[in-house]
Amino acid sequence: MAYTIQPLTIEDIPETFAMAQKAFAKSQPHYYNPYPYSAESSAQLLQGQLGLFKDRPPNQALKAVDDATGHIVAVAGWGVHTEDEPVTQTVEEAVEARMQPRVPELCEDGFRAAYTAMHEGRREVIGIVDGEGKVVKFKKRVELQFLYTHPEYQRRGIGSALLRKFLEETKGTGLMLYLQATADGRPVYEKIGFEAVLTRTFVFADGEADNITFMVKSPKVKKTLCVSSEGLHSPETTIA
């Protein structure tokens, strides 16, 4: 199958929103009941996604487009934080914000359990604490925020191609790479050098357990010896 990787635009969000419902169909019933949700709720959630995308810097999200059909088959997006990022919300406030818009089908207990685990683990891995042990900043980093593929196009290397493009476009930053992975996604990230540093397990309202793994990848650093007429100098460090 031939496909082209292009920048993701706000005009693409309705299509990627519909694709996400298929990509995450297995887990969505833990967060929404009944699922699929109503057309009214779908419209509200889509508006929320459009609002989030408007705040994204340009060229930090990509799509893979099937050349034959013109349909989007996979997407990836990330954020680049060149300075430590102040923490402005408690875990509870961050989870509450993530539950907006609060549609009637929302399963609050399951949603809260999953996203509390995600936010707590995130603070443990990339948080900077003050003298009282309170997380006040997040470390400078490149954070992979989303990556998913249409179910009919999975296991064809498209997601991996987006990952390689992501690494290519961010390798000059010299920043740590950070992401949160599902159990299915973890082996894919490990193959390209991400290291699992923490796993958090959470339990949905129906008693089923799941987990999220927090992963990092250090920037590549190569050292070269500088030679001049005066002999060897100290190594120079270059971000690869």
C-alpha cells in the first residue's frame, strides 16, 4: 500500500475523530456507556477536539494518507518544551478538565481511575519537585501526545513510519523524549529505543484492570575529539 505523510491540519480533525472511535473501540466502553454515544454527544466531543487542536503549534502533528483513497489512516502529534514547564493544575483539576465536555454517556468512575493514574505517573516521571516535595514543574522534553492507526491499516508499518518521522523531526532538539504507552504500544516503542521507567495499573468500574507505561528516550550524544596544531583538545558534544 502506498501512502504519503503530510502535516495534520484542523480541517482533518473530523475525520481523525471518527478514526479514533474505531482505533479505540475496545477501550471506549470503559469510558462511555452506552457506546457508541449519541450524535449529540459525538458533536460535543468533536468540538472539544477542535478546540484542543487550535492551540497546537504548526507542523507538530502528522497524518499518513492512503494514496489510493485519500483517506487518513494514521496520525501522530507531539509537543516540544524547550524550558521546564510550570505545573498549573492539581491532578484532580487536570482530570476534571480532561472530562470536558461532560456528555451524558461519560463513565466518571472509570474515566477518573484511568486519567488519575496517567497524571500521577506523569508527575512521577517528568515532575520537578520543590523543597517540600511538591511537583512544581515538568522537565523540558519532547512529548509524544498521540499516535494511532485505523484498525484496517494496522500492522503494515504505518505507525512505525510516523514514529521515525517524529524522531527525525525532533532529533536536533537535544531534549529527552517522553510518552505514555498502552500494553499493545509498548513493544513498538521499545524497538526504537524507548525505555519503560514506570507502569501504573488502574481498575475500571466493572472490575477490569488495565495499565499505562511511562517511557523515555535520551537524546543521542556523540563525542568527537578536536585536533589542532596544538594537539588534542577536550571532546566536543554534538546532539545527533
